[in-house]
Amino acid sequence: MNFWKSFSASLLAIVVSVGLFFFLTIVMIVGLVASIEPTEESVSSDSVLLIDLSNSIIDAPMTSPLGSLDAMSMEFSESITLLRALSAIENAGKDDNIKGICINIDGEGVVSAANLEELRAAIERFKLTGKFVVAYDDTYTQSDYYLASVADEVLLNPEGSLEWRGTSMAAEFYKGLMDKLDIEVEVFRPTDCRYKSGVEPFILTEMSEANRKQMQSLADATWNSICEDVAESRGISVEELKRYAADLSITLAEDALNAGLIDRIAYEDELSDIYDSYGVERNGYDLHNYISLTEYIETIDPTKPRVSVGNESLIANLDSPLVAIIYADGEIVDGDIYMDGYVYGTRLAHELRQARLNDDTKAVVVRVNSPGGSALASEVAWREMELLQQEKPVVVSMGSMAASGGYYISAPADYIFADKLTLTGSIGVFGVIFNLENTLKNKLGITLDWANTSPAAGGMNALRPLTDKERKSIMVSIDRVYSTFTGHVAEGRNLPIEEVLNIAEGRVWSGTQAIECGLVDEIGGLNEAVGKAAELADITDDYLLYEFCAPLTPFEEWLDEMGVLYASSWGVDYNIHSNVIREIISSAPMVINNHGVQAIVAGKPRLNF
């Protein structure tokens, strides 16, 4: 009897648990579907476009729209691509319903310094339409103020503050940790790559003299660019702005007002009086209409089904020539799959090849935002860039960082744009080998022994020290890659090899410095790159713009069949009729295979801005 009681109770518990599991699953899917189902947005007359940076602004579209799902809240933290943000601001300048822009940065979206620069330039172009731009914040961080300073009027809460302190470049060092763990580190780099500082974190406790020189130069160049932009907008000399930062004399709202960094001290509700002065009508609640950048994008971004894999007829049947945008966003690794934060060399090569073989594609823009990575993967992509450039105009638009392998793949382009705050160059290579033999022996009491047919039969690994012959073999590879890299740059940029060697050495340059070195052709962003590509292809009168994006996962395909998941198409107008189409490429299993000589800015210099 007790057995059947226990069995019945256990069975009931299992049934209830399974039922509860399916109920929660259905609730989660319903919530998921509801959260991603597109909503109809409209623009009311007399609206103000609100730029609050509540969403991160990224370079390339996310590999998966489900990648930003917060497992705790079951909500999506949507990101906006830079292209969409720039297009929306440009469209707002021509939209009669948008009367002006308010910059009020109270969101937690992540925006890089270079992307802030491009947003700022887009707002500058918006102002040329004659519409107003105002900025308000309770507290301005330095990066917030850099964007806000472009406004016609800058307001600050009476009890608020404004941060103005300068810029710095930071790097972490791990030698102390290596020593504590008894890890021996061997580094390999060409003798004339003294600025290739990616190896330094493992062998030093602070910057080398060469690295400190380049980091200081980058910090100074970045600060000069920021001060020059703010000085032009605010009518304050660059020298004064630098003095304010050096003295830390800007803290309170009154300090900012007296220095001319803001126009007035006010509360947020007083913005209404400013809108009234610009002739913006109030709504029925005696308030003004705001529409966020994300909401506004939806009004000019009608949702349409994704292009099916291999369905090129949609592109081929269009009446206008095409300009493709291909993204190299993330660390460069070997392989042929998609994953956010990585550029798989073979996959990028396939995309470049597809653009080359498509007769309707007349020009290509490659948006590079990468610290580099695998030298072999960079070479694979470089080859297709070279072949593409021989047949069609190729323009590179550099984002926050297009360094080392990121520059490697950029070199063949007909024209290269960089933002002033871009980090680029770092033409150099290195290798790092870790020896864990003493770590295992001294820390864990583990020893290893070998029976080999030859000294190197077991291959190079982290469980024993290298032999002299292995060291020599590594240096042969390192020198070969560096020679190939510098040769590609000399050929692509039409520079004497001696000049390339002088500006290489693994040194990182800012966008403005890269202009002087001949590594970049012009300061400008994605907007300018697209225009240049059309100009080089002689199709400036009428063209269509499309992006290469990742394919749907099986789950996303299921949601797509339900009619709740879309790849968006949106109008982009660079003073011509344009339209965006997402081109879907086939997928592969997620396997990271990254080895060999590296062309990367390891440790990635961190800009404190």
C-alpha cells in the first residue's frame, strides 16, 4: 500500500512538473514572439527625433537577432547598425514631420568613439537642412558631451556636472601572473617590429619605451581630434579646451556655462520653451512629440521576409546597379562560419567572391572593424580582395579599429576611408609560445616524458620547451609573413617598400596620422565610402545598396515561417534613390580554428574616452 502511495505521488509530481515545464515553455515562446514581432510605428507631425543611445550602435548586423536575448528578463536589448542610424538621421532631415533633434543620452547603449564621430557628422549634415538640434542631460560624460557639443543649444541640469579630462590609452600586463604560475613565455617577432606590442603583456610589467611612445602619440592625436571638433562647434579655442582638462576646472554646471561649453542651465521641462521658440506645435496633452531613433528607424524600415538562400533572382530582377556592403567585424580567425565578434577568413573570401561574380554588383564597400588575427586567414581574404579590386571598385571604410590583419585585408582597396578616431596600421606580426612544463610540475606535481622518433616528432606544444631548431623554424615563418604583409601594403598603396618599412614596425596610427603616412586616403565614414564607391563605378545617379548578412538559424527559420521574424529592408538615400536588401549566405557549424602566426593588435589598446 505504501508503495502505491509513493508511486502515485511520484507519478503525480512528474506529471505536474512536465505540465509546468510545457506551460512555461509556451509562455516563454509567446513572450519571445511578442517581443520580436514588429510593431507599426508612425511619425506624428511636429515630432522631435530623440537620440538617447538606449541601444548599442554596432558596425555589422548581428549574426542572430536572438543573440541579444536577456535570459533573466526574456527581453531583447536591440542593437542598431551604424548604417541604419546614419540613414535614419539623413532621412529625418528630409522628413517634414521631424522638426528637429534632441540629444539626451540617458541610455546604456555601447557606442565606440569612431561611431560617435560618424553619428556626430550625420547630425552636422542634418543641421544643414535648417532644422534645429538641442542637447540636454542631467550629467554629461566626456563622450556624451563630444556628441552633444554639435547641437545648436546645449543645456545642463542646475545640479548636474560635465566631465572634461582628456584621453588615455591603457594596456594590461600579465607577466606577474605568468611568474606566479611558473609559465615560461617565448615571443617571436621581426627585429624591426619594435612597436608590435601585442607580446608585451606576457613579458613586461609596463609599456616598453617604443610602445609608450606610440600610445602617447595615439592619446594625443585622439585628444587633438576631439578638441578640434568641439572647438569648431562651440567657438572655443583648442588651447582653452586642453587647459580646462589639464586644470580639471570643469565640474559644476556653472563651470561649464562660464567656459562656454554649454549655453544654459535648465531643467528638462524647460526644453518645451525651446521647442516653442522653433515653432514646434504641442500635442493634445500640451506636450511635444518625441520619437526615438529606434522607433523612427521602424517607420522608414518596412519589414519584409528575408531573401532565401541562393535566391539571387530578387537582386537580378532589380532595374538599378548594385553597391554591396561586406562586413569584416571582429577578430580574424580561420574557418568558414558565422559568429558575432569574429571574421572567418574563408567566409569573408566567399562573400567577396560572390560580389565579384555577381554581374549586377558594380562596386563594393568593405566595412572593416577588426584588430586583426590569423595571418593565414587574412591572406585568404586578401587574395579575394585583390581579385575583386581587379574587376570592380572596392572602397574600405574603417571603423574603430582596422589594424594588423584588419589593415592586411584593406590594403588592396582602391580607396580607404578612416574616422579620425580610428586605430589602424600595426603592420607587423608575432608569435607567442607558452611553456607549461614547470607549471604542471611545480604547481600540480605532474611530469611528462616522451619517446620520439625525432626531437620534434610530438609537434610544438605547451608541455615542453622549444628546441633551437623549432625556434629557427618559427622565425622563418614570422619573417616570411612580415615580408608578405609589407609587400602587400607597398603594392596596394603604391608605396616604395622602404617607405612601408618605415611606417610599419608594428606601429598603430590614428586615422589622422594614417593620412599623413599614406595608409589612408581620406577622413570619412560609411556614408562617404558608399558615395565614393558609386562615384568610382560611375553610377551616382541611381543605385541600390545591399548588405551581406548571416543566415537564419533553424529556430529563426521556424519563427520566420510563423511570420514574426524578419530581415529588414530600409530606404537609404545618399542624394539618390537607394534601397537596402539583405543578402543571405549559407551557414556552417560553429568551430573556431585559429592557429599559426598572428597579425593582431593583441591586448587591443583601450581608449579611455
